[in-house]
Amino acid sequence: MLLTRVEAAFRAMKSPLMERPIFHHLEHRVQTHIFLCVLAYHLLVAIEKRCLDQGVHTSWATLREQLSTHQVVTVVLPAANGQTVRLRTSSTPETIHHEIYRTLRIPSEVIKPVRTWAPA
């Protein structure tokens, strides 16, 4: 049963990134890939455990689905001097996002707004 859960977790992590299949030709890349998958799995389990400890019975797939609507966006605006300003910020978190962030004890502001100027 644990093997099935691990396989499902790897599918859940890789499918949205369209990372299947991955063909590595160098041994150190294979080892790195396995390490990152195991690290991601540990993060997934830690998130689910934190939720269970707070009395929230949900799965990683459900959390991912609920958080998918909280986006980081970049707005590009032309300036009068011929340059462009890029504003990178997150969308306004919804109630469900605030509840998840509170449960996981992380700030709901996922990224502080960043403003950069660039030549046109």
C-alpha cells in the first residue's frame, strides 16, 4: 500500500510539469533526479501530516487543486520615458487559500511585490 502511495505521489508531482518520461544519460543526473523526487515526496508527506495534525483531513491532490488558483503574475507596462516597468506580484488569496496557509503556518503573501525597470 505504501508503494502505491509513493507512486501516486510521484505521478501527482510530475504530471502537471509534464516531466514523464525523463531519460538521463549521465549517472549523476539520474541520482540528482531521484534525490529531488524523494525530497519532494518528503515535502508532500510533511504537508499532509501538518494538515492532519491541525485536524484537516485532505490529500495533496486536493490541496494542489485548491491552491492552483492563487497565481503569481507579472504586469508589464510602458512608461512615458520609453522604458517598461515590470510588476511581479501574487493574486489576492481567496478564503480557502488563507485557510490552507494558516494550517501550514506559512504567510499568505507568497511573494512580495517586485518592481523592475527595463529599456523598451
